[in-house]
Amino acid sequence: MFSSIDCACVIHGTAYGWQYVDRLYNMLTRNVSLPVRLHVYTEANRPVPAHMIKHVLTDWNIHGAKKSWWYKVQMFDPRHYQGSMLYLDLDTVIVRNIDWIFRQDPKLFWTIKDFQYLYQPTSTDINSSVMWWDTTRYDYVWKELLDRGIEKIISQYRGDQDYITDVLNMSQRRYLERIHSWRWQCWDGGYNFRKRTWNQPGAGTNIQNTDILVFHGQPKPQDVQDPVIMEHWR
């Protein structure tokens, strides 16, 4: 179906250094069988190397590690790119081949459940750390934002994934498996929310049945001296 795979990341502000972009690109090229084209959504004045594709973000005058999440929504603007795209947060770690993602139905919107489902099993909210979708088919996410205005949207929702959860047609949404929270599912046997402790203290990172680790919150991959993370985040 594809001759190459289009992937994307967003780097805005100073929350992440450029090493995160380089390492994401390296992990993608190691774990995707087809050639990878990495689209980098960033500020106008940030240099991007020639082997990556730069997209200039419209400056919404939104700053700070959490507020910068909102810039992800600009990827839904099909004027940047038209077609299927895999987006990953910069603090994700790919540990195995992910070709299976690109075999999912491209007419649907593929993402992961927000990790609150681990303690609220009925939750259907999305986590926008990993998304695979067609930017033309789902451009209504962008058009809705334009109609309502970014200032109003930001005041109404906690973050981009809450907005995307609300706007996405539920019948079009599907969840990707084998993508787990490093902190809550893979570190030290996973977190026991009832006991408020880890199940296997000292066990380290277990990536059984996991292809992508999501480092939501703290620490970040650069702060973790775990052999599994050090092997794959490079």
C-alpha cells in the first residue's frame, strides 16, 4: 500500500532538545521496514536538517511545556500535508518493529487510550502521544478549531487530547495495542493504583508485549538509566 511512511513530530519551545528529534528519527528508521519521511512541525526560526521535512507552525503565542501541546492540532490542517501520517510524541521510545500500524484500516483514526483507563476502566478518552490518521479525512478537527477559535478552545479544554477526544466521531476512533505507559505499565512490574506502589520494585523495564513506550510526565528518557531504555533510545 505504501512506498514510504510519513511520520511526524512537534518540537516547540525549550521543553525538548533537538536530540529527541534525532533519536525519534533513528528509532523509526530502525523499526519501520519502508523508507521513513519525518515531518517536523516547529517554529519558523528553528533549523531542520535537509533529510527531514519542515512545517512552520503558526505562532499562537502559547508557551510552556503543557500549553505547547496545543500546537499538535496544526497537524490536522491539510495544507501542511495530505495523506496518512503517524505522529509520535518526542518522549516515546520505539522498542520493536511497528509495521503493523500501517496495516490498520486507513479510513479510521488510530490512537491510544488515555492511561487513566488503568484506574478508570470505563474511560474512552484518547492519549495523543501516538496517532495514525489521514489528514484529509479528519480535517474537520482543524476546521472545528477555526470555527470556534483557538482562544476559546484553550479555555474550554485541559489540553489538545481532550479537544480531539471531544471532536472526533466516536465511530471512527480505534485504539492501537502494544503501546504502553513506561511508568505505569512497564517499570518495576507496573503500578498498583489500589496499593499505590509498584508490583515488582527493582525489576526495571519489562517490554513484553510492548512495541512503543510512552513517557508521559516525569522522568523523561534522558533521565532514565535503565538498560532497556538506553538500548533503544539512541
